[in-house]
Amino acid sequence: MLERGRVAGSKNVFGGRVYSKPFEEIYPNLLKDAPIQRWVVKERFSMAAGDSILSLDYEAKEKKSFIRHLSELASWMVKQAEDAGSFLVTEIVVDGFVLKDGYVKGVRIGDEVVESGGLKESKKEIDIVKKSVAGEVINFRRFDGKGLTELK
């Protein structure tokens, strides 16, 4: 996983409404364990024209969407992925995607292309270098198939 900020979700500065159904298949424990601030149980839709307002109220019988600060939800999601064996690399700016056969198979980071596939089985080391605008190296990490090592 790649994150532009220092920690998961640090670039998400607002809260939002999250519809739970799309996430329940990926996170089976979502309804029980996710950091849900509150469930949306009542909605009001209003339309105004001149001096008139028409409102429609709706009360949900099921839990379908919730409110959460997105940075906190992102942190929880990353923790779930890490517990499943994934890892997070922070302070990486993705400039584009590598598409093959209609699927995203990697990312473009500056002039470098990093493709997915086989990292757990790979003996190959992957260097992740972060450079400043002026071009000097300000962060250098190596992934060796087991984890990241901070290099100087």
C-alpha cells in the first residue's frame, strides 16, 4: 500500500458519509470493529423554489451508512491490511497508474515504474527513493521481501 502522507489517512482532512455495503465484503468485521462515529438513520431531502420548500424525510430500518473522520477510517483499514500480511509505504506520491489488460498492475512514481506481483515470493530487493524538488535524496528505503529497512 502506498500513502502520500506520513501516516495512513493523513491527507484526508474531512469527515464523510460512508456506505457500508461496498466495504463489508472486503472487511467482514466492518460492522463490529470499524471506528464508526455514528450511523445515519434519518435523512431529509429538501427542494426550494422561490418562497416554497418541499422536504422528504426518510428513516432507515437498517444500518446502511455511517459518519466517520476519513483519516481514522483509513488508519483502521490499513491496520486490517497489515494484519493480513500487507505493508504500508508512506510519503510516496503516485504520479500515474500502469495498466495492463484493463487492470492496474503498478504505479508510476516520478520516472520509476513499480509493478505489482510476486513480492512475497521475490528474492529481489526493491529500493524506494524519495527525492526533493531539487533532486537530492531525502528518504531511502529498501523492501527485501520481508519488510522495509530505512537506509541512509
